[in-house]
Amino acid sequence: MLNHTARSTRAMAVAPHHLASQTALAVMRSGGNAIEAMIAAAATIATVYPHMNGIGGDSFWLIVPPGGTPVAIDACGPAAHGATIAAYQARGLAAIPVRGPLAANTVAGTIGGWQCAFELAAEMGGRLPLARLLEDAIGYARDGVAVTQSQHNATASKLAELRDQPGFCQQFLIDGAVPLAGQRFIQPRLAATLTSLADDGLDSYYRGPLAQRIAADLAAVGSLLDGDDLTAYRAQRVTPLHLSHSAGELFNMTPPTQGAVSLAILGLLDRVGLREVQADSADHVHLVVEATKRAFRLRDQFITDPRHMAIAGQALLSDERLDALAADISLEHAAPWGEGKGPGDTIWMGVIDQDGLAVSFIQSIYHEFGSGVVLPQTGINWQNRGASFSLDAHQLLALKPGKKPFHTLNPAAARLKDGRVMVYGTMGGDGQPQTQAAVFTRHVVFGQPLQTAVSAPRWLLGRTWGQTSDTLKLEQRFPQAVVDALAARGHDVEVLRPFDETMGHAGAIVRHADGVLEGASDPRSDGAVAAW
């Protein structure tokens, strides 16, 4: 069991694939700042972990400077102007398909986020050219990368539902077969697209010759997106949500993400006497699960595109609201539970540079391989995030042209009262806010070493990628007494493998007031901490 916390004194990066961590570190060794390093890592992870994310998806950034106000980047693409409820009903559909061209109905925003971050990096002293930042990703796409066991497993398990999607087999199979772990995986069309971005600029994804090729590809496969949707898109800088906690100031992403959920869970736990229980006991797990249920109620009642919300995201974290929810939590009994939002195939990465600039970043195509549609000219695998929209016009998540879809994604950060700065996060649908709570409470509240906080057995209420049940899932490494105690309180418990990828790929970096860095990578992933 990986249980050694990495330490260094200059810079550090963590990612769920070791090559992305190394890319980020190499950029910082070349004089780049944390934002430039993250752009480079985002390009590499999109290439080497293609079942989890890609340049046809969305992303969110949380940037914490050594002084001053944190800033976030919303790189979520909206629904196509042709994506109406009527358009789906005219095709005889009662719901948006999870796979295929009609699932590829929202603009891919992540490249716009890279562009916004590139501009912000320059404002903070960045000086590296874009070509340098995309260099590793282009090489990995052109020359190949070794297939991970995770990619093999995802391809094998999802092939039946994806093999008939346009371009999928050409892109993700090798000689017509599921790629084996260790095989060389080459993506020449993606290499050409990344080279075009390096030469013509990131904005060319939405405006210019590359955008024209993408629009032509989308039309060819039958997506509702067109060139006008691409042209109209730009990522946005926003002020992140914040929560005052007994340990310090916590930050997370604004709607349409569930960042408010992650903060609400920690705010509730700060009110219910968590510090009085034992770490990783039945009491600890129970309180986090019960706080999660209350926070999910907020999510399901309010969170969508902020332009369509009845209440501002920050108002969901008011003292009055959290006090009332906390008062409803019982230490002895599990509250009733409905169902979660479902899976989310995602990567989280963190970087802190030698000046203390910290970045928490998350990038996704939603389900494994997104829509499964790979554009013929550009080799871009398009997301299926818009499948989360409802075709019921009266629902909170009702589909509307130009509306942003709900996102489970949320990158987290904290400025602690003792001078530490922490960036942390995970992939995994419903599991994201729960795993964030596990890592934060273990390390910050209970004082566990950072790597222990990530490696220790985890739990999940609801669903994450690859799962369809809404039970309370526990990794088998929990003592049987904890499992029995949770069941006795009314939880519907399901025990998974000792280290189960269902629990997501978490990670964290902490910078101490004296500049010493600590990092943790998830043994459930293919990741690593890279440090200088």
C-alpha cells in the first residue's frame, strides 16, 4: 500500500498518470509557472489517459496565488443552439442518448479554458511559448504511449455500447482488438490537431481553419453542434465559492458544478462534532455520509447553469442554511436516501510552483470515452456531458439552447490558518465531494499524513464511473466492525475490492508556510507525484 508522503522544497505536481506529472514538472524546471505547467499537463493527460478525458471535453480551474484573491476559470461549453427539446422529440426520443452524435450536443470548453489560463499565466509572469507547453502531448500522440490497465479495462467493458459509434474503433482499438496494457497506442490525427493548436493558437479551436474542420466533422457525424456554436464560445474567469471553516478558508468551483456540495459537506461536518470522533471509525464515515445526503439535497434542488438558478451559489453556503441542515443530522440513524447523479469519467491534477502559485484543475468527457464519437479529420473524441440534460421542460436540468449542463466536476483548494495552502481533488461523479471530504478531514481535521489520507480505505454513497447502484460502498480494507456498525444504523452497505477504482483517483499537494511541499497520489490510479 502506497503510504509514503512525497516532499520537496521547490515545486510539485500530481496527476493520475505519471507522464502528466512529469510534464508539469519539466515545464516548471524550464522556468514556467504553475498555470503554464498545468496547461502542459492538461494536454498530456488528454493524450495518455484518453478514456478519462480529452480535448473534446470541459474543464474547471481553481488558481490560488501566494497573495490576493483566488480566481477560477469556467471552461464548460453550453448546449448547441439547435439542441432543443423539440429536436429530440421529433426524433422519437424521450431522453437524450448517452452515446452517439445526439449525445455530442454541448460545445467542448476545455481548450477555451487553456486559452484563458494561458492569458492569466502571462499576467502572473509566465513567459513560455504555447508550442513548448504542448510539446510532450504532441510527442505522445505522434509516437505513442503505453496503454494503461485502466484504459484496457474501460475499452473492454464499454466496447459493446461504443463499437458502432462513428470513429470509435478506428481511434481506440489496435488492429480491431481491445488494446492490451503495455501496447503502444498512437493517435496521429490528435497529434496533427495539437500541432495545429500550437502553430495557430488555442483560439483556433473555435475560430479559424481548425474550427472549420471541427464544424465539418460534427456535421458529418450528425451532431446538433455547428460552427456558430464554436464561434460564440469563450471560457470565463469567475470568483470561486468560499467557506469559512474552523481550519481556514476553503474554495471550490461555482455552478454549474457541484462545488457548493463539496463545501457544504465540510461546513456541515464542522458543525456536528466531527473532531470528537475517531478517524475512519463508523462515526466518521456515518457523519460524512449524512452530511453528503443533506448537501446532495441542495444540489438536486438548486444547482444548474447559474443563469437559471433561483439562488446564487454562494448563498447555498450561508450560516443559516448550513446550521439548519446540520441540526437534522443524527449520529445514530441513517437518513433516507434516493439516488445519485451517476458516473463521471474525469481527471484531477494539482500543481504548486516555487513561488507558491497553486492550481487545482479538473478535466472530463463525462462517461468513459464520452459520447464515443471521434471526429474523422481531427481525431477529437467528443464529450457526452449534455446527456445530463432532461427533456422535461419543467425540470431543473431541462435542456435549453445555450444552457450549461450540470457538472459533478469541482476542483478544491484551501488556505489554512496555520499558513498551509492545499490543493486537492478527485474524479468520480457522486464520489467527488465525498472523497474530497475524506482526504480533507483525514489530513486537516485528524492530522493523518497526506498520503495516508489518500490511500486509506474509502467509501462512496451513490454512483461513480462504472457503477449503477446507489448503495453505500466501502472498500474491503475497512474492519468488519465498521461495516456492521454502519449497517446497524440503516445504511445499505456494499463491500468492494480492497483498492477499487470505483473510488476514483484522488490527489493532493500541501505547501507549508516555510515553502516545504508535500504530495500524495492515488494508488488506485496510474499516477505519481513529481517534485523538484
